[in-house]
Amino acid sequence: MALQQIVEQIVIGLGYDLVEIERCPGGLLRITIDLPWAAPVEGAPALPEPFITVEDCEKVTRQLQFALEVDGVDYKRLEVSSPGIDRPLRHEQDFVRFAGSVIDITLKSP
């Protein structure tokens, strides 16, 4: 099974959203997760948005370590974290979720 599929299956199966998978030099495998987002109900009071905790990251890490070992994925270190304040906006739902927020846009020449 491909790395993307393994990680998606575990992360989504545990009830989280997969934001990003990044393979870094030195064997670091960085996984970014978030809580699923649901659009606010019209007329309902605004509730504070829940956030990823250290316990959430630990739970995903434990499951991923087991699954990656079973599938023979080569990595030296696994890092699971929340997207934080510099969250990349990649999917349509991300743009809807953060509509009205101030963002930074970086343009790069081809």
C-alpha cells in the first residue's frame, strides 16, 4: 500500500483530517493532522473551534508507527503535529473554513 493511503486510512479512521504528509531529509516523516470541520449552523451561537491536543498527536503516532512498520515504510523519525497558525490552505473546504480571515499569500516565479 502507498504511503499516502496508509496514512489517510489511519488518520481518517481515528477521526481526524489529514492536512499534509512531508518527507524530509534525514528520514523524517512529518504528518500534519486537524480535527474535522463542520460549517456553523445558521442562527446558532458561535462556539469556540476545538483544537488538536498532544494526546491526539500521540494517538495518531502510535497507530502510524505500527501500520508503517507492518507495511515496511522506510523512515527514521515520525513527527505528528497540528497545522498551527501557518496552516496551508490546499482544499476548497480550507478556503470556506477560513473565509473572512486575514491570510498571507506568497507568490513564486515558475
